[in-house]
Amino acid sequence: MCYEVACSIVEAMSSTVTATRTQSPAPARPRARLGWRIRFGVLSLIWGFSFLLIKVGTGGYAPFQVTLGRLVFGTAVLAAAMAVKREKLPRGARLWGHMALAAFFLNALPFSLFAYSELTIPSTLAGICNATSPLWGMALSLVALSEDRPTRVRVAGLGLGFLGVLTVLGAWQGFHGLDATGTAMALLASLSYPVGWIYVRRTLAGTGNSHLSMTGAQLLLATVQLAVVTPLFTSFPAHFSLVPLLAIAALGALGTGLAVLIQYGLVAEVGPTTAQMVTYFIPVIATAAGVAILGESLRWTTPVGAVIVLAGAALTQVRRKGA
């Protein structure tokens, strides 16, 4: 749910990976192509089902507890990967300070907001709200990134995307039947991601550390942040509900840990443009899972608005030729 982080960090590595792949023996090419497509599908499923897992998790535990558990399991997976590859954590107080802010905007804050939002809104709506991140990202980049100049197509995509948001919410009906607070939290969570992406581009690009060690440190810092906050706002569970606990474990180990590893591999192998297309499958899978498994209701405005949102988001990613 945060592919732009991988794109910004690994993009510089893409040419090296591409050159290496081009020199591979011809028989290995079909197998490599099949491999990345399978991983692309797995990543789409993992992130699409994440909103269902959040909903199940919050059925037995407080939102902060769900987020803390998610981060603990996700950090454990990356720590294991770092141990296998003998990677070390980055060094430098200034670097860790920047990563602490990145961890807040890219992990601690959006994960918590999504967990709180799903107390009152369906997982289908949360998944669609997540798809607005590219829209927020373009809107913010126009202000914060002077090198990212708008085009007519991208501006049109921005307008179309937010029209889709209004359609999903049924604005002409006065947002009837929607919880305003929960919806606002989900949209703020989606806004938090591009704020973090822009901060990463400005402060953490070109540090010389591997993407694995940087992400491992980032998740570790987010875990510490939630470990401090959670006891202040929640009490220790009187009993441990098994199914919600398993959902949290899967959300962390798969949706936060394994997904990040798959994500970086895809960006390095097929490039950021192809890898980021996973974003457009997430709301579709989230909606299907919420309706089929959780029995959530679906108004006609939800799928229609979602299609408009995704079309607008796709247009905002169109770049000038040669850019």
C-alpha cells in the first residue's frame, strides 16, 4: 500500500538489474516473466485482503493494538530477511531522525487511521479510499516538488479522481448512510502516504544504504512509536480472541513484511511503472473480499465511483515523453 517508496529508492537500481537480466541466457527469460507475474498477482491479493484482515482484527482488539501487532509481525519478517542476507541497520543520528518521521507518515499514522476507520466503515470503502493516494500525491507534488510539473492530462486525472471520490461517497445524496468520521480517517490515511513519499524523496534519497535495511529500520521505528502510544490509549486485553489474532498476524507477516519484500523485487525487476500498477487491483480485490466473505453491502455508487477514481489515478501517473 505504499509502492512509491519502493519506486523512489529502487529506481536508481533498475538499470543495473535490467542490464543483468538482458545478459541472462535465453531459456531463463520465460521463467523470469512468469515469476514476476505470479508475484504481482500475489502482492495484489495480499494488499487487497489487508482491509478485510484489518476489519477482522478490530473485531477482537483495539485499533492501536491491531496496528502494533501488524508492525511487530512485519518487522519480524524483515528482521529475518536482513539476518539471512547479513544486512545491518543504517547508522547516523540524523538519518534515524529522518527515518522516524518517514515511519510515522508511511506506517504508524496511516495504519492506525485505517484501523480506526474500519470500526465504522466497511472494508470495501477503506480499500477504495486507499486508491486515492496517487491523487493526493499529485496534488501535493505540485506544491512540494518543483521538478514535478503538471500536464493537462494529469490535472484532468486529478479532477476526475476526486469526482470519483464524490461518487463513491454519494455527495449528491448528502453522504447518506456513511460515517463521516470513519471515511475522513481513511482518506487522511491515504493522504499520509504521499506526505511520507515526498519527505523520503527530500531527505533519504541517495543515503547509500540498501532498501532492505532502510525499510527494516523504518518499520522498527514505527513499532517503537506504537509501543509507546498503545498503552496510553488501550488496556491490556482481558482475553485473546484467536481469529482476530490470526488476522493481525497475517496482516503483519504477509501484508507488511512479505509484501514489502515482493514489492522491492518487482520494482527492481520490471521497473516502477509496471510495479505500481498493483495499486489499481487493490480496491477491486478489497471490494470483492468484503462483499463475498464479510457480507458487506455494496451500493451502485461504490463500484462506479471506484472505476472513476482508478481512471483518474491512472491519468495522474502519465508523464511527458522523455520525462
